[in-house]
Amino acid sequence: MRIAIGGISHETSTFVKTPTTLKDFESGFGLFRGPQIIDRFTGTNICAGGFIDGARKYGFEIVPLLWTFAYPSGLIVREDYELLKAEFLQRLRDAEASSGPVDGVLLDLHGAMVIDGIDDGDGDFIAAVRDFVGPDRPVIVTMDLHGNHSQYRVDQADALVGFDTYPHIDMAERGREAADLMVAMLRAEIRPVMALRQLPLFWNVICQVTAEPPMDELIRRVHEMESRHGILSVTVATGFPWADVPDMGASVIVVADNDPTLARAAADELGDWIWEHRQRWFSAPVSVLEAIRRGEAGGKFPIVLADHADNTGGGSPGDSTEILRIFLELELQDAVILYIVDPEVVEQAHRAGVGQKLTAPVGGKSDPIQGPPVEMNAEVMALSDGDFTYDGPMYAGLTGNMGRSAWLRKDGVSVVVVTAHEQPLGPAFARTLGIECEQMKYIAVKSAAHFRASFGRFAGVMINVDAKAIQTHNFARLQYQKRRGGFLTENIK
């Protein structure tokens, strides 16, 4: 049994002006070819790691092709995507020419990839693989919780398996589930069929955290449904609202065993329940000042503020300045901002050196929506080339790189300026600079929810704030041109 693995993964914000290029795939989370995939992801909490676990469990041969992931940003340049897709298919062609046909393909994708000129990037890629392997060899795909799912990609794949957790701590588990389905298909034990139920619903990020109400109840329903006879897998996708594509929105996908009627009934049952409880997926925005007031009133520190409208993990530029400005105006002590993306200031800090004073306009350079730069007369506390090792459940076993970076401090306010567009999934990188987040009183993170998996271990309180930035959660402000009509209107503000 020979199973090919790989994928091209990206969460694309069409409202961000910066295009995503081949260089971003190479320098982001990385571009791995052939055996490099096995070397990189064996024993890691990522879907490809789960595929490898499945190979060990069942004894099938892995045929590693190409795996790449660029940090979220704007539209992918069409020519660069076509190059990656062509290389993936050529590697599959070469693998079959040298050792014979593969029996199936496991794909590690995202679900919200958009290419210039291709709204459904994931569907296009799945279809290309399907065209190559034909209708009889299985193609099974793992997807992020934040996919914008289309009927087209459902029609092209044998099964789509989405994450159950946010923060995403079950990626390897979903990879193992996909491997289970693949082997069962090849042994003729199951014949998966899928049903998709799309929901015209904006789902507030704070209401997606799967370990907390109300999302925990929905996930319990998902798992109960998966325990029913004939149901193989159930996926709830909350959607990615910053992609202006026709299929933007939440959805339910049910995979059943050779019973399309059962799949459709189950998808509609869960979809109806989500829609009936639609007001539970909305949370009113909280200002930065209000969040600080609430945290201080509770008296438990550190107060962690999630700057979710400038979440670099969702494609935002990462250089909005409202929180930095407020921290300085309030003259907070033991306060830190993780991170502001500002390569210009990073280079100034590296030229100045540790212990030197630096006067520079920090942040606010990518788009006027992000706010104006904040003039800082700060001390350079530490410098870094950006290397670190993830210390939380997300990406466990993997290393990362924030690019050239610097820790700046003005009075009691610190800010880590970085080069890479990656959210702070935990305090690991800050610690390499000498910042002990556990000892801080105020922490601002440019993240929406993933930070909770690590910061939640010591945070006094965690509050999502509606600071001014390009990826606003007031969805009425976004100028959609392509998304389908009929969206719920009372919970988009």
C-alpha cells in the first residue's frame, strides 16, 4: 500500500493588499520536498505528522511529494501557485514512474486559500490531484476549522476532515483520522460519501473557542453524531470572513458510509441546530480601554488582550498601533506587546545595538487603517535572528523563526518588533529575548484565539479587544463583492 502525502496551504485575506509569493512559501513555515517532509514532521502536532503516524500504525509506504505553508496574507500570485501545483503533480508523476502507482493521496490543506483569479484555491488543487489519479483512487483531505467550503471541493474529494479544536491542538489527530479513513477505503471496508450544508453566518472569533461555552456544546454534538452507526466524520467550519469569495461562510460537512441520504440528513440536522442558535455565535466588541478596566477590576494578572483585528495569524499586517499608543498614554508598568511587524525599526535597532537608545516611528506603515506610527524613544533591550522552538500544544515538536527581531522598552512598556508575519502562539519567542511573560501585568498579543493554548496556563484574564485594524470584526464595514447573498445581518457588527 503506497500513499502519497503533501499539500499547499494558505489562509488568504483578500482585504490585505500585500500579495503572497513563492518566496513567502519558502520563507514562511517552509517548503519541503520529498524525504524532507518526513524529516520535518515526524512526531509533530501537524496533519502531515498524523499521516506519518498512520503509516507506522498500518505499515503503508509514504510517498512524500511537496508540502508548503505561507503565513496568512493577501492573494497568492497566480504564476507562483501554478508553479507549486505543477511541481506537486510532477513529483507524483515521477514517483509513479519510478516505483509504480500510488494507491491514494492524503492532502494537508487549509480551506481558505485564494489565488489571484481562482476563488476556490483548495478546490482547484484537489481537482488537479483528482484529475491525475482518476475517479477510483482515494483523495482524502484535512482542513482547518476556518475553511470556506464549496460543493466543488466536496465533489472532488472522497472525504474532507476538519479540525475539532480552536486553538488548533488536534492537527496530528485529524491527520491520523484521515489515514484511518484511507486505509479503510483501500481495504474496501467503507465507501465514504459526503454532504455539505452551507450557513450564511458570520461567526465571532471569541465564540469559536472549543473548550469554552458556547462552542464546547457544539463540539459535543459533533462527537455524538460521529458515534452514530454509518457516520464516519463530522466537520464544522466557522469560515474565514476576510476572504471575499462566493463560498465564504460557515458550513457543516458529514462523511457517511455509502449512504448519501444519511449524510444529508445529518448535515442538515446539525446545520439547523447551529442556525437556530445563531445569536450564540455573536459577541459584542470590547474596546481596549474597557478591557483594561475590566481586567484591573478583577485584580488577576497578567491581563492578556487579544488584538484580533490585527491577527497576523489571519493575514493582517501586524503593525496596528492603537494598543501601543494607549499603553504609553496610560504609562503602564510591566506591559508588553507581542508583536509589531516593522522590519525598518528592527534594522535600526540592530544597527544601534543592545543598551542603546533608539528614536523611531514604530508600526503603522502598511495601511492607514492600521493607525499612524507611534514615535518611541526606547532602549534596545535585546536582539535576535528570530529562531525559537514552540513550547505549547500547537506545533509541538517544531521550530519557528520570527526573522530579525528586537525588544524595545520605553519606561514600563515593552514591544517586540519582528520581521515575520506570525502570531504569538505562546511566550516561547519572547523568552528567547529575556522577556518572562508570566511576570508581566499587561500583555497584548496580535492573535485571535491560538494564544490561549499557551498563555491560558498563567493568564489572570484573557479578553479579545476591538482595536482599529484592517481585519475588523465589524463585518458590516468590509466591502464584499463576491460572497453569496442571504447573510445574517443582525450579528455582523
